[in-house]
Amino acid sequence: MTDIEPAERGATRITDRVVAKIAGQAAREALAALPPDAVPPHATVVVHQNTARIRVSLELQYPSDIGAQCGAVRCHVVERVGALAGMEVPEVAVQVERLHLAQAPGAHGRTQ
């Protein structure tokens, strides 16, 4: 039996869909809590060779530090995709789809 060099054995390809699932889960992990009726974060990904460009869509509670939350999502997505998929992530675009107004306890109806 001859030894085959690792580079000649083949390659593992991780699909865009799998990377998108990792990114979506990482975005959920990065947020302390989602508003009760929010749609969970989801991601779309374009993978080229060993690089992933990611767009994460999410909903946030308002008022809150939106910039800090988006920054935390970016950092965590880069870290998790790098660790789990072994890919470089030069770009994570965070799109806030909706802001959920926090109501005071016991408040009912619309807030103006």
C-alpha cells in the first residue's frame, strides 16, 4: 500500500447552504435575546474557494444599541464560520429587517 499525499486525496467542499446555517446560528448566539415575536436571524452566503461573503438579516428590540448588536453579530459570525467551516469571512453585512418597540410591563395597545 502506498502513501498518498494529503493534497492528492481529495477535498472537502462545504456548500453555501451549510455556511448560511452556521452564520444564522452564530447570529442568534450573538444576540442576548430576541423580541418575543421576532423572526430568527437568517443568512445568505456566497462562497468562492475558501472565502465566504455573508449577509445576515435580523430583527432587534428598540430602543437598544443597534450598532453594538450588529457589531457583535459580525464578530461572532466571522469567528464561528472560521472555526466550523475553516473559511475566511472578509465581509458580513447585517441588515436590520424590523425594530420591535419594547413596551412597558402591563402596557397594552399601540405606542405612539
